[in-house]
Amino acid sequence: MITKKFIIFIAFLCLNLYSNIVTVYHTVKKGENLYTIARKYGKTTDELKKLNNLKSITIYPGQKIIVDKKEKQPVVETKTNLEKQYYNVQKGDNLYKISKKFGVSIAQLKKMNNLKSSTIHPGQKIIVGYKKIENEKSVKKEINPDEIQSIVNVSKKIYYKISEGDTIESISEKFGIEPDKLLQANLIRKEDLKVGQIIVIPPKEILEEETKIETTIENKSNIRIKLIEEVFNYLGSRYVYGGESKTGLDCSGLTRLAYKTIGILLPQNSSLQYKNGIEIKKEEALPGDLVFFKRGGRIGHVGIYLGNDLFIHASYTLKRVVISSLSERYFKERFAGFRRYLVDEEAYFAKGIENVEQE
């Protein structure tokens, strides 16, 4: 039996597993072209074309383009572990040349040096990066196999064979475990219990650790988790075409309602939500992103991704809000792609949607 907490836990794991790559976006302004944007971020026009799968250099105001993709830098506990790397500006240097030389963007150079403009002068000393200082504590020691301890003591796991007259309640009482925990540990429902079946009785230490993890997830201030928790409030709500309330809603009504609680107003239908969102690949998708499907050759359905190939949506066929899997044949054949409206804090792109097309 899949519970709400279990889904949120999976979503939290996916959020951490797939957020190693940071995508930096730029919204094209009037008068800008691919060349000027490339210079601003220390890139070439060919690099920007490749990042955005552009066949030409034509772009237009309001278009969101990717200007960089990089691995998220590990969090350093204290600034004392970092040593600033300096460079003395030479005659003929500019921020663009320096950014290419040291592999950092112009925006990063300006931020590290608190520069309000791109003006620099020969002889000026500027920061071009940081280097980690190695000390005795940070030097990796050789691992002694004898010192490695198991995360879970598998010898404590108990297997139990179901006998005539056994119930989940009686087994739970016998081993001092809550019935719901026992069902969840074996991914079964009460009605699935059969004589002769072998189930796992998880050790109490593992159950206590799982409870701690759940508590950590619930307390974590994360906008994506907040969104997922909100959309779960509509699970089972009735499907009504054009509806946008808990008493009745359709697929785009569900996404609009959920996103509205975190301050983002989505376009009115699935087609426009698809058109105005930031395109991302499936492997980049995080819990809270929108997933779209085609109907009759065009976008006709939308859901909210939960991670682990699961998504929640208002189903026209089942006439209610349900959780489905992308691996199901129906959705696999009609899959159109993912779109992002929740941009990570590391990306240089303002959260929220402005000037989107509305019908």
C-alpha cells in the first residue's frame, strides 16, 4: 500500500538525486542577440546554439535560453577552508578574455569582485576563483576495512510465515509493530495476506530511523515538497471539465491550483502551460515539474511529476485525481515532455511567470 508519506519521501530522494546539475537561464531582452549574450556569459554562439538545440542564431525578446550547465558545487562548511585566487589585469584584458582564461562566467567574476559594471583597469587585482586549502583533517586517510560498520544489521531481520487465523493486527501485536508499518515494509494490503505467505518483520531500529527521515522531510523548508504536499490534498477529487476547485477540476485546473499556493500563476490550459514553460529533459525532471501528454497530435493533458516515474493528475478516464506511472503503456505512447516553472535558486532566472500567453 503506497502512502502519502512514502510518495513524499520518494520525491524528496529524487529531488536530491537529480539536482546535481544546475542550469543557468537567461531571458532575452529587446536589442539582444546571441552574440552579445554569449559574450556576457563567456560563451561562444556555437556553444549557446548547442545548449539550446538552435538551428540558427535567431532569438526573440522574452525567450528563455540556457546559457550554462554545470555541476552543483559542494557546500563548504567554513570560508577558512578556501583560498582566494587572484589575477592582475594586463593591458588589453577585459572580463570576457579573463572569463575564458579561467573558465568562469562574466556574471560570476562581477559577483566575486562586487563589480557594478564590466570596466576593469590594467594592474587591478581581481578574484578569479577559490582553491580549497588542504590540512590534516581534510586529507583523506586510507580506509581500514576492519573499521567499516554495516549500516543495517541484517541478522536482526525476521521472516514470518503466515498461519491459519493470522491477521495483520495479531502479527503486529506479536512483534510490537504498528500494522501500517508492517504493511508498508512488505508493500502489501490487508487483503493480500495469505496462509503460507512469508513476510518480513523489520527491526525496530530501522522503523525508528524511517520515522526520523519522515520528520526531517516534513520539517524541511522546500518549495517543491510544499507543492507536492499541497497537490496531495486534491487526491480523489472529482474530475470536472473546466473546473478549478476542490469540488471539481480538470488537469490544468489541478496544476493551476497547486502552483497558486506557492505564488505562481500558470497559464489557463495544458497547451499554454507546455508552450510557456522551460523545456527540460526527462533525466533532469524533479518532483514538482510539469509532465505533458498528447491527445490527437497536440498537447491535451498535464500532471505534476512526483519522482520515480510517478505523477499526479486529474484523469478524464477515471473521473478523479489519481497517481499514475509514466511506464504505463497509455502514457508512454502519448508522452510529450517536461516543462519547468520552478527554477532552482542557483539559476540566474527570476522565479514566477511574467507576460505568459493566456487565452
